Amino acid sequence: MANVTLTDVRNVDITRAVESVFASAGGARALLKSSRDVYIKVNAIDFKPNVFTDPALVAAVVRLFKDNGARRVFVIENCTQGNFTRLVFDAIGMFDTCRRNGARAVCLDETKSTPVKLPHIDSPAAISSFVHDRLIIRREENLYVNIPLLKTHSMSQVTLGVKNQFGFLDQRIRMYDHNFMLHRKIADVYHLVQPDFTLIDARNAMNHGHYIPSKFTSECVIPVGLFIGSADTLAADVVGARLMGYDVDRVEHLRLLKEDGAGCADIGEMRIDGAEYLAERALSLTHELKDAFPEKVKIIRGAERCCAEGCRRNTEAALEVFANDMGCPHPFTIFMGRGHSPEALDSERGPALVVGDCAIEECAVRLERRLGRGRVLTSPGCNNLADTAGGLISLMGLSTVKIAPMHPLRALALLITARLRGSHARVTRILPRKVKR
């Protein structure tokens, strides 16, 4: 029987709340393994507010383990495509947090990669060698703690403890199977390595996906006031999903792990401390975007292979955020999926962004012949966020360097440092393409 703890953290000191969560597993000292090293996987996909693990929470966890005999504590992450972890960690204060509390921040995109074989998928896969060597090869020696947030997700429905491990994948191969196969891939990555303990920060829940425009914060960031902790990450995720209104069979990667027998997925078979909060603070959230797209942008979705898990919702989420946060003065058209009518292609005036291999194979050449190559941008692969974001920025007339919340020269210096340290992050173009209008 899996143990899951729901801790009320409203009006509670964060240090005490963290101690209470880990006490449910015997306490920090009892969790340490032979090396006495601790590896903390945070969720830091981007520097946008409400999408990253709170550095104050990380600090409390680091201090707890250091005070209880930890030798070294590592805080690790590999951010989303189009970005690089050094920039995110600097912008959100994670580097400073680690320095002040005696931990080491590790940007996984700056580490080497090791090929791995996923259980159910044949396409290429590789994860950080740092993770492979320390949390797979030397699994019995090192403690692995996972700290995600309570969020819905426009492509994976929810993003909790299981999904948080997707960051272990090398950015260069994340596009493989980031389509209708995404849930199977998320589940397969979880089979590679499971956390020893997962603490879901459920002080707030994110509605309408994990990456929302700032103007919608009040209706998308929902107070919950809980921490969820368990040594069984699947169990913690099932409880977290239930809090947001999702049963396990409604979230495909959780259903697959339930089918695989990768943990406890039946709330009736769990021992839940604080079970009353499941009813008291239950929500009914949605992972669907608000679809607040600019009127000047036309989205043409193909009748086939317009995968919500890849090209479609990835592109639309970025469009929604950029347009609402920074504006969209120029008209353009986005093509995605397969099954576009010749009439739609021949009536297009452009400029256009063609997203994904399916749409590129069917539409790109025909559009380029009519509109000219300078008026047709493409984003190959499945969920190629770096090129998709770059294409949107170019077509919307935005500035890449103004997106980061710091002086452009500092951002550039961080990028140079990351590259010198070996980063293979797929970064959006610094200078947007010039688009003929």
C-alpha cells in the first residue's frame, strides 16, 4: 500500500511544512543512502512566473538534508527547447539559492549524453550522462528527490512527478515521438529511473495548461495550499491529478503506468494522510488553452495528424503567450497537420509558418512556389519548439533578446558561458529572420 501525505501549508512556515512532508517517509536522515548525496530534480522549464519550482522551497529542502547529514546536494534541470538552463536558473534565482544554501546547481544541457533504449519505443533516445551515471548506474548509492508543481498541461494533460522527468532527455532528440506517442514516451522515461521521493508543490494549481499569458494569471493560477509527498511518484501524481479533477484513466501516461504496474494508481489502495483535503479543495480544471489567439493570425489545422501532443498545442500555446504578453501587429497564417485542401493552399496570401513534418511535406513547396521562400518559414520535426518560437517571433515582429527578464548583454554572456561549458540546448535564434510582408 502506497503512502501519500497531503500537508496543509496555508499560514505554515515553509521549513516546517517541508519537514512534515518528509517525516511521512521517516525523515530526511532516514532517506539518505550510502553516498549521502542528494539529487533534486526541479521543474524549471522557463523563467516565466508560475512555471518553475519555487527557489525558496528548494532552499528549504536543501537545508533539511544538509542539516540531517547530506554530504552533497545537487539541484538539476534541463529546461524546455528554445531556451537554455543557465539562463533560466540565473533569471529565477536558482543559482543564488544554491550558493547560499550549500548546493550545486547542474544544468543538464551542459552535460554529455548517453544513449538509452526505451521499453516500448524504437526511435532514438538519450539522457544526460550525469543522470545516467548517478541515478541509474549508481541508483542504490544516491538519493533522488523530485519537486514538480501542480499543473495541467496542454499536451500531456497534467505535468507532475512523472512528466517532470522528461527533462532528463537530451533536447536534441525530444522531438522524436512528441506527437500522438508522447504519453507512451513519458511513461517509458519513468521506467528508466524512479524518484525515491516526490514532493509536489500544490500551493497553487495551474489551469489552462502549464504556460499561460500573464494577463490571465488571476483565472489560471488557482490557490490550493498543499504539499503532496510520497515515495511512490505514480501515487503522488494520481492524487495530484485528482485534486485538479482528473481521474487516472483520463491521463494517458498515468493510465499506461497503471497498466505497466509501475506503482500504485488506485486511490482506494493508498493510505492518504490528509485525505480530507481531496474533497475540501477539489478542483475542476482543464488542460485546454484559452484559445485567446490574435485575430490577425489564421490557424489552418489539417484533417489528419494535427497532434495536440505536438505541433498543434505546442505552437498554439507559444502563440497565445507571445501575442497576449507582447502583442502581434502583423497578420500571418499557420499550417499544421496533414490533409490540407489545394484550395486553401492556393488562396493563401502569406506570410506563413508551416509547422511539423506532416505539414511541411504537404504544404511547404507549394506555398514557397506561390509566395516565395522568404515568406514561408518552417519548423521541422514534431514539437520543434526552438524553430516554432523563432518563426512566431519573426512573423510577429518581436525581439528575441527582449523576452528574457534581464539585460540582453547578460543573456548573451550566459549563452556564451553555456556553450563553452558544452550546452547542446536547442536555442531560438537570437536574431529573428527577416520576413517579406
